[in-house]
Amino acid sequence: MANPSLLILAGDGIGPEVMDEVKRIIGWFGDKRDLTFDVSEDLVGGAAYDAHGVPLHDDTMAKAQDVDAVLLGAVGGPKYDDLDFSVKPERGLLRLRKEMDLFANLRPAQCFDALADFSSLKKDVVAGLDIMIVRELTSGVYFGEPRGIHIEDNMRVGINTQRYTEAEIERAARAAFDLAMKRNKKVCSMEKANVMESGILWRDVVTEVHADYPEVELSHMYADNGAMQLVRAPKQFDVILTDNLFGDILSDCAAMLTGSLGMLPSASLGLPMANGRPKAMYEPVHGSAPDIAGQGKANPIACILSFAMALRYSFDEGSEADRLEAAIEKVLADGARTADLMGPEGGTPLSTTQMGDAILAAL
Amino acid sequence: MANPSLLILAGDGIGPEVMDEVKRIIGWFGDKRDLTFDVSEDLVGGAAYDAHGVPLHDDTMAKAQDVDAVLLGAVGGPKYDDLDFSVKPERGLLRLRKEMDLFANLRPAQCFDALADFSSLKKDVVAGLDIMIVRELTSGVYFGEPRGIHIEDNMRVGINTQRYTEAEIERAARAAFDLAMKRNKKVCSMEKANVMESGILWRDVVTEVHADYPEVELSHMYADNGAMQLVRAPKQFDVILTDNLFGDILSDCAAMLTGSLGMLPSASLGLPMANGRPKAMYEPVHGSAPDIAGQGKANPIACILSFAMALRYSFDEGSEADRLEAAIEKVLADGARTADLMGPEGGTPLSTTQMGDAILAAL
Ligand SMILES: CC(C)[C@H](C(=O)O)[C@@H](O)C(=O)O
Ligand SMILES: CC(C)[C@H](C(=O)O)[C@@H](O)C(=O)O
């Protein structure tokens, strides 16, 4: 059988630096675990704009459709702030999500024991935290039409449309219930059904899908209360299911609870391909961090953990993913820290490459 | 000159209980400070639905338009969960906001020294916190058309519309800048201009209005990052300006940082009336708390502080507002606690009325 294929889109800012460490990890799995990937690379975001005048070239889009999984670094930077909306770096990312139809965005918010002190929250509130947020990723206000800015009575008016079909809600809900069955069998669905009709439909469809998952406990929460409860007592949650826009905000809120954004991966999954694997893209939750780009300071762990998610969700290599995650937990327990993980005590932080070295050594 | 007029809409759940304490405080200002209000009362939310089949009677709406300020308790409860969208308790509240054109919702998130331990966040992260969130309250996805659930190709589709005109953004921005001028002269505006055109317009208009406030430092942040920064380091903010939907979520997130939701008031302000006072409604941030309603357990402070905001913003009685706020700080410093403010040490909590007694005594 052919090797599984990966397309690496390192992107902008710290993307290329952290992705360099992922490539070494991928190499290690080929050398030592007989798990060889065919790796190709291409441009996305500002890097693609600089080369081609668009944040994602059609050829790159075609390649992404063709591989078993895409690994994405990060996009964006101040250099591109004044570009027209249609060619901003983010549009490259959004095009990948939309055209690959990656409807289920999995964002674990996990607090690593060795790092619990980093959270701005009290240790007992976050220690052991392990939430999985399932964010719908291909619809809602991100893609709804009509949209744009136009003139009405001599005045500018800005419009976006939140739009969900029952099929879109259903498949996101199934992804959440399926995950819950492998976890603690609890799903909390968040919307604003008290204010938005699209939220009423969301609640209704999720409730209907729930009938197929009698073992899972389903609850509903308004998204504003959801944000409060995440801050108050995040451990009450197992799987949180929500739409594209609420998911954007709530997953970032949840990510920050852990105190270590440089540690958090994500997976975006679509429908199964002919070979049975889902369309998939993996990316760290952090952004391109232009302020530290090119200085070897970035923490590569979120991006490496994204590759671990690829092992688990695309390649059915759960035990290899466990191996990689255990190596990371070990180096953290041994005190390895990049600059973002330094406490007030100080000390000398590891560079991006040194953190990669430490993880390879632990493997 | 006629006494200033107040309309009390106590609403549902704990609304009537906490409002009873506000009425005693209003009485005290009449007796002792020669500040007499003409107070009338009416129904809103589920209580109005029970009486009239609608969550806000037209007569009540007319009264609200007529008074100097409305004091609202809380709306909603499980009894009304299955009502049709159009008559749900929340619609009464939304109608008041819309028809009174209360475009600027002021939500202070303040951490009371005596209660800093209650936050799920570390004490040094929240002690002394004093943010003012200005949420646009009469437009955006809450009111945009088209909206609703319809059938398309045999499938249900839910739609809402985010819509902002430049005039709507401008007046909310002016409210934020005006407030910042009286505070620490910093405004951070939050939207998703990287994804939503309505966010681009928001950013552009806020930037234009800023030209009239050269002393104020303006920054822009994506709303997802805003949620993160609120959790990570909330004290970086002075005034946060945002739209109706983001404001709903971000202000609740900020409220929970303080650890004491039972303490947080809000003001919703509109255009000046003929007498120069702005149209205004004041309400606690907390909800109707059906689980503890009718038991005398509720904390009346958020509702009393909402009346303090009325003194300050509607009646230009800033020093009387200070007096009331100081009395509340004093009873807290002296250890007065309702059930929601009890620590793990336990003790006997004060009832709603006892907390009212303590505040009256401190006055
Ligand atoms: C970069 C941006 C378009 C993106 C989003 O809003 O979805 C990011 O915030 C995310 O959450 O992946
Ligand atoms: C009750 C509800 C309609 C309301 C809102 O969403 O605005 C509430 O959450 C608030 O923030 O005042």
C-alpha cells in the first residue's frame, strides 16, 4: 500500500518554525516506527499572497483535496492588515475549510499537570481539565449570504448572514455525540435560542439527533451562560457542541483557561474519502505570533500535538499518538520550557529547536 | 419641579424579591436625602404573559416611554420554556430595549476587594478589576431581518441577519469614548473584522469617530482574542466597545471574572428626552434564578447597584450614587454575605431582606 500523504502548509509568522519541528517528528516516526508519510509542502496565507497574489493558490487547493491530511501552521501578520478582505491571509484558511468541507472542528482544552500554575485561574479550578469543543466549521455567519458593505440612504451598512440547514447541524451534532461516546458521554450544546431562530433550529436538531445516542447525556445552554460557566467551573463539561461563530469565541476562551495556548492542537474533519479516511486538516490553536516570529522562541508543542491528532483521527494510529503525547508530557514534567512557559522564577528558556530535540530524545 | 419618575418592572423569579429591597432604598433617599421619586410598577416577562398573554403589554410599553427611568428585575423561568418564540419572556425585555432605543448598554465588571477570593481566577489577576463594557443594544443579529426558520428543498433552514448601519455604530462608539474620557481614556473595540464585513464597517466607523477623541487611546481586537485576553489579563482593559451579540457573551465572561454575579448592575441608555435625561433602563446582570426564587436567598446588591447607576446616569446624582455604593462596600467589608457569597468556611448567610437591612443601616 502507498504511504499515507501529508501536505504541509506552514504559512506565516511562527508557522514555518514550529512546522520544522513537526517535520523532524514525522521523520522520527518513519525511521523508528516504520510509519512513513509522503510529505509535500506549499504556501498559504500571507506567504501565498506574496508569491501568487492570493492567500491560497488553486493548485494548492487541489493538492489539499488530494492528500490524506493537511498540516497547517498559522496565517496572518501586520504586513497584510491593509489588504482587501478577499485576499487577506485568513481567506486562504477559510477556503480550505469550506472547499474540503471540514465541518467538525475538534478543539481539546486540556490542562497539562506540569503547567497548571500557568493558568490565570486557580489551580483547583483547572487542574485535570479535559474538555473537547466541537465547533461547526463550514457554515453559519462565516459563509452565509448575503454579506458585504453597501450604501443605503447615503449611509454605509454592513451585513452578514447566520444561516444553518438542518443537515449542517445534524452532521456536527453526530460528530459531537460520537466523540462523547468515547469520552464521558456528556454533550452540552450552546446557542442563543432565546434570541436567534437559527439557535432554535440548532437546539431542535441536536435534540432530534440525540435520540440516536441514548447513552449520552445532553444539555443545552445559552452561549453567554456558556462563557460564564467555562470561567466559573470548566470541569463540569465533557464535550461542548456549538456553531462556527460561538465556537470561535468559546473555544478560545476555553483554550485560555488552560493557561498554555502554545500547547493546544486542533483537528478539522470532513466526510470520509474513498480510502475511508476523513478529509482532514490539523492546526495549532495559536496564531502566527508575528511579534516573536523568526526568533526561535516559539513553542512547537501545539503544532506537534496537532500531528498527534492526525495520527489518531486520520491514520488510526491511536497508540502512536499516545506515544507522542506521553513524550511531550515527560519533557514538560522534566521541566523543559519554551519562553511562553516560563514562570516568574525565570531561568533560561529552550528554543523552538531545543524543545524539538527534547521531545525527540523522550521518544 | 415634579419629582422624577421611575417605573419598576420586577419581572420573574427573584426579580420581585430583589426589587423589594430597591424600593426600600428608594424610600430611604426620599426620607433622608430629600430625593423623592414617583414610583409606579408594572409587569414584564412571564408575569406579563400570565396576566395578558404577552411578555409586555402595550400600556406598559407606553408607560416605559413616559418615565425618567425604568428599573427592571429579571425575566424568564422554566414555566415559559415551551412558549412560542414571539411571546417568550425575553421578548418583553428586547421590546423595551428596541422601542426605547436604548443603544448603549453599560456593563461594569468590577471586582469588590472584599470578594476577590470568590473569583475562579487568581486574586492578583482580578483584584482591583474595573472594566466598563459598552455593548450596542438595539441592532445587530438580535434585530436584523430576514430572520426565521423556513423550509428549503424539504429541509429546515434557520436564518438570522447581522446588520449594522454606520449611524448605529457611531452612536455606540461615542458613548464608549465619552465614558473613557471620564475613566482611564482607553477604548478597546472588539469584532471579527477578519471574517465579517459588518466587523470591517464597525472597525472603520469606530476609527473615524476616534478622530473626535484624540486623548483616548483606541485599540482593536478580534472578539475571540478578546475573550482570551479577558481571561488572561483582564486588567489591561478600561472601556471595551462591542456589538450586541459579542457584547452579550464577552460581558458575561467579564462578569464571571469578578466571581460575584450577584453584584453586577447594568445601565441601558438611549437618546436624551425633552427634559435632557436620557431614555434609560437599569437592570442587574444576573437572571431570574428560578432555582432559588421565592426563598429569600437572592442577593439584592446587583439590583441596588443598578439603582445607583440610575442615580448617576439619569439623575445626575453622582455623589448620592457614591454614597449608596460606599454603603454596600462597607457592609461587604464588615462581612455581610448572602448565600451566593458564602465561602467554603460556611456560616449563616443573610436573607435578601437582611442584606437590605444591613445596607439601610450603613446608609
Ligand atoms: C484566523 C481566523 C479566520 C480563525 C477563525 O475565526 O475561525 C481563527 O480565529 C480560528 O479560530 O481558527
Ligand atoms: C435575556 C437575554 C435576551 C439577554 C440578551 O441576550 O441580551 C441577556 O442575556 C442579557 O445579556 O441581557
